[in-house]
Amino acid sequence: MGVINTAAAFENIGKAGFLDIEVDADLDLFAEIERLKQEKNAVVLAHYYQEPDIQDVADYIGDSLGLAQQAQRTEADIIVFAGVHFMAETAKILNPSKKVLLPDLKAGCSLSDSAPPALFKLFKEKYPDHLVISYINCSAGIKALSDIICTSSNAQKIVESLPADQPIIFAPDKNLGAYINKQTGRNMVLWNGACMVHEMFSLEKINRLKVRHPQAKVIAHPECEEAVLRIADTIGSTTQLLKYTEKSEFNEFIVVTETGILHQMQKNSPHKTFIPAPPNNSCACNDCPHMKLNTLEKLYLCLEYEQPELVMDEEIRIAAKRPIERMLEISAQYGL
């Protein structure tokens, strides 16, 4: 079974200079993108971690579960995925006949990269009686080696839907896996992978923020390290955190996840205060550098020229589709 090396494809397109086209500074990109979407029957799906302009022009904004569900049901001919490559891969897996575009094919994912399929295959062979649940933040190659895919929104429900005596491998995020183990009482075998953004948050600096903002609630994504999760007032996926801030009686929040979500939080609750948790150094490491490779200009060019297009080997697409469909079935069953 061959795996298309999407990273290599991204590099080739980048070297070809397609996305180096200069866009007229006077062009109304918002209007042009809307025009192109109508003309081409295209839909723009964007993750919460995208820059605010992209979120504002998207047809749907969500976390990985919501985006997968939207990709499954869309009637558009073209899907423009403003996110990272594993998300665009998921859209292509579910829609083989549709054209799937990614504004910047170099938009990868540190968590996905932490699980090379060849190495994971060897790891899996050590546990022949284990079922494999893989977090959606992984490559098509890992999905093809999995039994069920999950997201941070549905991971606990998916694990709990399996018999208590069923041994499980959880990949690739060790922090999310450890959190689910703690919540469910399981002892899943964990692949040693992690998200660079969520591992960079500083417990010390968050505690300092808590001192300066004693009324603020700490809200964290389960990809964070256990020490950070221990001081969180609530833990959840990006969508769950967003909904919590909307419904909460509290008005101040320290947000321990990628800063892109703050745009929707502020839009939906303009009277509340959202404080991004700082990383453990002076860099902007609470911004995902991969997510932020996509820009409004690249999104416009992507729609205008219908490139770069994500392509995939059909054999691996079929193998990767089965565990995604299983995830969607379980999610529907639980109303997620």
C-alpha cells in the first residue's frame, strides 16, 4: 500500500512559485472570494486556529469533528480547506470525486509528523490483539492503520463505546491519550506524539496570570500536558471551550490553546475578556506556525486558479475512510 508523500508535493508546488503571485493591493479579497465561491460552487471550511480574516470569509468554522462532518455532507464541487494538510486529506478521503484545495500545501502539523506510518506499523505489530484508535490529527497513512478515528470532542465517548476489556492503542497524541485514560479508567497503550503548541504552555506563567486575574477561569485543550490540565477549571475541544465561554456566568478566561480561537470567543461574547496563555519562552509559540501559513491572499489565489490541489492514492484513501466513517457513526449515535 503506497502513501502519497504530501509534504513532498507541498514543497514541489511551493518551488514552482504558484503561490508567489503578487495580488493587487487594491483588490477586495473578501468580495472576490465570495464571487469565486458562487461561480465555482465552492465551499470554504476553516479551522478555529486560522487567522481572523479567513474565519470571517469561511462558510463553516469548526474543530476537527465539525469540519469532518461538514466535509462529509457538502454538495459543493470544490472544497477549500483552510487548515492543515491532514484536514484536507480527511475531506478528500470522504469526497474522492470532489476537488480539494489547500491554500498552502506546506501547512503541515507537528503532531501528525510525530507519527510516521512505517514506524507506527512496527509499533502496532507489537500489540496484535489491540484495537487502534487514532486522533484525527494524523496522516492518511496512520488513519489507514487504524480501526477508529476520534477527535478531542468525541474521544472519550468513542473509548467508552468499546468493551471495558478491549485493549487499545491510542495514537498519536500522548497527552490526549493520558487524559482519556484518566477520564475512563482505561490503560490504553500510548504512542509518544504531541502538538508543539500545546506542549509549550508554561505552568509557571499561567499561575502568574491567575494571580493577576483572580476571577479568570482557566480553560484548556486536552492536548496540553497533565500539569497544565490539573489547574484548568474546564477541559475540552476548541468547540467545547467556545461553547463554555458563551454559556458561562464568568466574564474572564485564561485560554490555554492556540490563539486563533480567541477571535470567535470575542465575537460571540464581546463583553467578556479572553487572555491567551503564554508559552514557556518569548516566542509566539501559542500560535501554530503551520495553521498560520494560510492567508487571505493564498485563499483567493487557491480559488482563482484551483490550485494547489490535494491528491491521494486510492488504495490508502479507501483504507483511511473506514475508521473515519466508524467515528462519524459513533458520533451520530451519541448526538455529537
